[in-house]
Amino acid sequence: MANFGPSVSRYKMVVYLKNGDRKVYYSLLKEEQKNPPDKVVSNMVRRLLFGLHHGKYQTAMLYDTRNTNEAFQKWSLGHREY
């Protein structure tokens, strides 16, 4: 069984980079099982937006794939919009 992916992960982050590329990341199943949901989300944001893509992204949107598959957090140029 996969540790992450569209069929098993609860959270999905779509990152639009300044160079025009789009990257999609999924939360880790192992992390979801041992941490509360707010901790899983904050870890994804910390690792991806303030780590890997710091200063390189235009917009990032975080989705909950199990409830409504609607964005519940949006980040633009380092600032959270909602």
C-alpha cells in the first residue's frame, strides 16, 4: 500500500511556481495516522512553502480531499489569504 497519493491521502497541495510549472503534493499517510489534522497541515506548509519552494512559488492551494475537495487554505507570495 502506498504511503501517499490521490487515493489514500487526506490533504493535497497544488503549488504554482513563478516559472509557470505546477506541482502537486499529497500528505503522508503515516503522518496522518499519528498526528492531528492541524499538525499535518502545518507540517506540509512548513516543508513545502517555507522549505522546498521558498521564494519560488506564486500561489499554493491546500485541499481536503475527503470532505469537499475544495481549497481551504490559499497562499500567495508568502502570505496566507484564507
